[in-house]
Amino acid sequence: MSTSEHEHWHLDRRVPLALILTIVIQTVGIVWWASSLTERVAILEKKQDAAAPQGDRITRLEVNIEFIRDGVNEIKNALRKAAPQ
């Protein structure tokens, strides 16, 4: 093996500084974007968790309204039968 094969990898001075800065800035931007995305998802999850009990409550109210509607219909029918014609 030659001596060049035993050398460790190193940064060549021919790599422009602008390229290195561009890669660093892009990496920071991607991390920042991912962080803000994670925060937005966490906020949406909290809102969904807060709204979940409302669904159960609405379902119970709908069932109660059905019972009330049935009761009102029974009262109407009883009044129709009892009313003189």
C-alpha cells in the first residue's frame, strides 16, 4: 500500500468557504424548520385532546334530545286523543 492510502481524510483547502457556510446555514435552517413544525404539531395535539371530551358530551346531548323529542310527541298524541272533536 502506498502512503496516500494510509492517510486519514482531511479537508482540502480548495473547498470554498462559501460552500461550507452554505451547508451550515442550510443545516441550521432545516433544524429550525423541524423544530417549529414539532411545536405546531404539539399545539394541535393539545387542542385535539381538549376537544375530545366535547365529542362525548355532544353525543350525550343528542341522545337526550331524542328522548325529549319522543316525550313531546307522546304528549302531543295524548292531547290529540283527549281533545274533543
